[in-house]
Amino acid sequence: MSLVTEVVVPRYGIAWYPWAVQYFFLIALSYTSLWVAAPGIILGKQHWLATSRLALLACVSTTLVAPVALLADLHQPLRFWHFYAHPTPWSWMSIGSFLLPLHLAATLLLAWLAWRPALKTRAQAGDGWFSRIAGWIAWGDWQVSRKIMVLAGLAALATSVGMMVYTGAEVAIVKGRPLWHTVWLPFMFVATGTIGACGLILVLNRISGLRSPDTNRQMLAIMVGACVAAGFIALTWFLDGANAVSGSVAAALDSIDQSAAWRSTAIEGGIAGVLLAVLAFLARRTPGRRRAFGWMLGLLALHVAWMFRWVVLMNVQTVARNSAGFHDYHVAFGSYGLTGIIGIFGLWLTALLLIELLVPWREASLDPQRDAPPAAPISNASVSAASQGAPRHG
């Protein structure tokens, strides 16, 4: 007599959709691009002025759009008020619901103070509705001291650090997913976020017409450093699991050991990261290469940063928690898939175009007490390129 025992394990759908990838991607670009803008805005480094202008543009546009992706990922966006009606201080998600509005407000305040002198100059230009709107945004002709500008910048930096900690801890705290439950994940979020921010600034430097050679050189240098840091973190992460130093990392490697798809993803990601680091290192050494290939390396950097979050947040959910094997996931066409991804990109592009239309950010001196554009921009090359790129707003 033989007995057969059947064990039925329910199959659960994924909890986080591509909206989460968009949010973690955009918010990482937000706080890391703010760090890149800090030398010019807070420390007043004139050689960093062009980079800070572009970094602030990247920071504001991504900060405006990131909360929209987060609300969409709640599945029922109107329930966001539950976070405030029923706060749970022991939950990183609840903590983040309070940090995110503070970060948004601090970033917008800093940008307003940095752009206000250029807005006041634009308000006096007499070009119709654009001057009127600039005057409304500038909100009067009064001046703000440099100390207030620095305090606003420090407040924004403080909230950005909070966003960095909360977004990393929110994922790493999940014990049910060994691939998430590791101390290395938050550091990898920061490293890849820095890579993506440098890439976005390189792309904006090209498409805005500014084409500052200083920005290309500075961003490629930071990108190389971030790629080296990401490689070191990835290697240490792998060695922790291979040598069974960390239980969660070892369990994570064991869970994907038999997956050909995961192996191909790891190889692809490794090749993309190494290729980016090598090409960025070679390009930064020659002005001609920086000018010709900087924006293409920027696109590759954005791909690396976005794909890392896709693998971590989406591919990890295909690993079965209650049974063996893997669950198939295919990107749907609707709002929870491809349309949502394209929609968030379109929303970011809309925010960028509105800033481009209404704010003369190219002329921003990043000094709240300066009412006119700087007499001598960063370099002659950036001046000629900026004047050719956007004659209406630059």
C-alpha cells in the first residue's frame, strides 16, 4: 500500500509593480543629483557653476515626478492619507511618508532661492506672459541673504540623506526575500544612483545646448569613482554569499543557483557596468572624447542604474518563496506595465519642459543676492554653446 501526500502551495502574485522601479530610480536620481549640485550652490564653487545648474534641474524634475510613481504603486492612490492618519514609527514605509514631503519642500525651496535672481531679471525683460509668470514666481523684488540660501541647502541635503536611508532600509529590512535582506543593498542603491545622476546630467548637458566641457569632465570623473565603488560592493556581496559569511546572501545565491535567466542577467549587468567604467575612464582623459561620447555614456549610465532596480525589485519577486522554482513575469502593456513606464517618463519630460519654458535656469547665478547673470560664465566654449542652444531662454 502506497500513500501519496499532496502539498498544495498557493501562488501569490507580485506585490511591487514597475511603478516601484520608477520611484526608486527617480528618487535616487533626486538625492544624488542634489549632492552633485551642492558644491556650486552651497559652497559657491565657481568652477562647478555649470554642473550645479544642470544638477539642480535634474534634481527638481525627478523630485516632482517620483511621488507620482509612488502613489501609483499603492494600487489605491487615494489611501495615501492612511500614512498620516495612522502613523507607525517602527515602519520604514511610514517614516518615508513623512520624509518625502519634507524632501520635496526643501528641494523646491532651494531651487526657488537659486533661480529667483534670474527670475527677477526675466520679469523685467518685458516679453509678455513669460515675464509676468517669472515675476509671479519670483514673488517680489526683495532679497535673501546668502546665509539663508546655505541653510536651505543644508536642510535639503539633510532630507536627501533621510531619503537615501529610508529607501535602502525599506527594501533591505524584508527578511522574506534573501536577495533583499542584506546590508549591501542600500550601498548599491547609492552607488548606482550616483552613476545614474551623472548620466542624467551628461544627457541634459547635451540636449539643453549648454554643453559645458567642465561638466563632462566632472561627471565622468565621478561616474568612474561610482562604478569602482559599485564593483567593489558587488564583489564583496558575492564573496559574502560564496563563503557563507552572511546567511541571507548565501541563501540568496542558493535560491538562484539553478536559474539560467539569473546567470545571464548577472553576466549582462556585469558587462554593462565594466564597459561603462572603462569607457568613462577613457573618455574623461581627452576633451574630444568627452564632448563626442559624454551623452552616450550618460544614456548607458541611466540604463545601468534603471536595470539594477528592475532586477532587484522585479526579478527578485519571480523567485518562489513558498515552493521551488521560479514564477514567470512578463511586462504587461497596461498602466501596471509598459504604459505606466512610458507615462512616468513622459511626466518627467513634461516637468522638464515646463521648467525650461518658465524658468531661465541657464542664467541662474545660484547666488540669492545677485540680480543679474554672471559677467563671465565658466568657459568660452560653454558660452558659445549655450547661446546657440536656446536663444529664447539662454
